[in-house]
Amino acid sequence: MKMFIAGEWVEGARTSEVRHPYNGTVVDTVPRGSAADVDRAVGAAVRGAKTMAKLTAYERYQILMRAAALCEKRAEELARTITLEEGKVIAEGRLEVQRTIQTITLSAEEARRIHGETIPLDATPGVANKLGFTLRVPCGVVAAISPFNFPLNLAAHKIAPAIAAGNAVVVKPPSATPLSALRLTEVLLEAGLPPDGIACVTGPGGEIGDALCADRRIRKITFTGSVPVGDRICRTAGIKKVTMELGSNAPIIVLPDADLEAVVAAIATNGFSNAGQVCISLQRVIAHKQIYPELLERAKARVEGLRAGDPLAEGTHVGPLISEGEAKRVEAWVAEAFSAGARILTGGRREGAVYQPTLLAEVRPEMKVSREEVFGPTVAVTPAANIDEAIALANDSSFGLAAGIFTRDVDAALRFAREAESGNVHINWGPAWRADLMPYGGLKDSGFGKEGPRYAVEEMTELKMIVFHLKA
């Protein structure tokens, strides 16, 4: 595939291969862009921002609705592209396409809801004959840096609200999974988006990302990825609006009155979807010691029923990690926990980039599988004596993206909702649940700013205050 810069599909001086994580076959090649490509893309986007700002809200709505319809028409092709480049099982690839359609549709609807408000200036002492109101205007050029794990939907969560708000957008897709964002660019252009309204520059993050974030013509950066890269972006960006969606090691608390069947169902789906490569993937289970043994027994049986392997085969539950290197890292972390006293209840085996769904018991908070972000198909279980200890353990993390609690006790649930140091809190389900319309974002090192089309549009617009000084 080619990248899209300054209104045309272009090649690069060099190319990079996109490989299927499961068997290493080459899926496609993409240009290896440069800082010069970024400069050209941003220059065109500056011109494109003026074009985008002149589009009416209804015109932006129409473009996005046509794009959603085209995604529906190309759904199976897009799903296979996701699975081939990222490795998630085909059922999850199809679900991601459907979620992308929702994200684009929601963004289209938000394009028609952007509004200001009147300000009662005469409520200030001594003020009369003044009319005040606000306007929301586009930021201008938005840089959208998307992650590998949801290469279509998380790109859409950045691109579609930017368009809805009337911005031009320069997309930097992940090096491992650039194809989905390029396909989405194709779809938007076919839907009628002005060619200078979007650019998609492929290439290494160190060169492309740094050049993009440092460019003073960029007015807004939206990024999903790791904490170290997010920190680097913020240090590079200077005076810009920035949204950071970063890492996590999401916990759930299980109290004695919990429905254990619901808990083990949540462990299976929340801990192992996309091979655990989800920012809000369930990583830590903090179980009351009263039900700890029974929970381990039930969870072990459920996790053992998950089948890992070829993501294109119907019936596979867990596909490969994004690379064999990442699978080896997870393998090493589990081995380290095992040598420090954790028990491997099931899993703990690797074949290439496929790591078997793994359940660990007797995990202590200082172990890497509990302290850091595993980003792999591994769930760590830790006992707690009471709710006080459980909440303390859940909050004992530099992250704060998502958390959950299982209990029938309303008081305990509300206490956790108040005390959990997390941007998303779930009662009687796990953390890996997201409706694409809801505000989504974390606390602490998990970042700042919110996604979800309504909230992203706010982040991608500026508020102007207008005052009419009227004659008496």
C-alpha cells in the first residue's frame, strides 16, 4: 500500500513489511516515511484545515455517515485486514469493524451538536447592555497517533471526531499494523472528505512521531500507547492540546458474596480477549480469602477451555501476540513470578508468538506480572483479608484506567466507586468493557483527556468568548 500525503497516494524511498503475527508471512508492504514527508503532510493539512472549517456541520455529518456505510459494505475485508496484521481472532476482527461503524456514526451525529451558550454577563455587578455567548471552533490540524491493538477502531476514535469538529487530521498509524488506518483513509476519501483534510504517514515512530509532535503547526495531539512514549510526546509537543490514553494493569475485587460464575466469565473474556493486548484488559484479580480457593478452581477450569492458535480459524479464542518478541517477554515475566513463589494454575507455555492463556495464583503485589502492564494473556490472582486490603491493593498502582468489583453489597460497591483510583469503574463486571459513546480515559499514569466522540469533539475544538457591547 501507499501512504496518503498532500492529496495523493505516494510511495517512499524505502518500504517496511507488515507481517502476520501468527505465521510471519508478509501481508503487505508500506512506505517508510520520513520527517520530510511529515513536513509536507502538515503543510497540506494547514491548507486543508481552512477547507474543513468551511464545511457545514451537515456536510461533515454526511461525509462520516457515508464512510460508516462504506465500512459496512467492506466489513469482511476490513475484519480480515485487522486479523492478518494484528493477529486477533477473526470474530474479534469482525466485532472491531462493527464498533468502528458505531464510532464513525456517533461522530457524525456529534458534528450536528457542536454549539456554544449564552453567558449572563449582566449577572456581574455593574454590567449592563452586554451580550455574551461562546462559539466552539476547530483546533485546526490534529495529529492522531494510534496503537496496534485496535488498528481500525482506535484510529476511528481519533480521526472521526477530528473531522466532525471541522479539523484536518494527520494520522500516524502504528508500524506493526498500518493497513487498517490506510483502509480507513481510503474509505473517508471515497465518502467525499476533501483530500487535504486527511493525511496518513506510515513509518517508524521515532522519526515520524517526533517530527509530527514537534511541529508548531499542529494544534492538537491525540495519542494511545505506552507511558514512556506518551511522556516523550508531551515533552516534545510544547504548547498544544494533548490527549493521552496510556497503559494500565486493571484490577477486579471479588468479595465473598460475589456471583462466582459471573466472575469466571469475566476473567475469561476480560483477561484474554485480543490475547490480553487491551489497555483495559483484566490483569489483577484480588479475591477475598474466604472464596479464594473456590474461585481459583472455577477460573482454572474456565481458562483451560480457551483455545489458542490460528486467529483465522473459526472457534479460536486467543490468537498470537503482536510479535514473538512480545510473547517471549510475557513468558519471561511469568517465569520470574513462578521463581518468586507464584503458582501457574494453567498455561505458561509458548509456541512462536502464541502464548497459552495463563492463570497465576499467590501473586504478590511486587511481582512484575502485578506491578507493570503485562499486555498479554495472563491473569494474576492475589488473596486479600478484607475489603480494606482489597481496595488498597487495587489502588497500589501507578495506573488508573479501569477497575471492577463483584459484590451484591450496594454499600461496598458504592464505596469502591468512590475510592477506586480509576477513570472507569465497573460494578459486577470486569474492566475490559467499553461502549464507544461513553467518556473513556484514565487517572494517574494512565493519562488525561477523554475519548468517546462527544468528549473527543470537545477536546478537538477551542472555546471562543464573544461580547457585544450594546448601546444603552
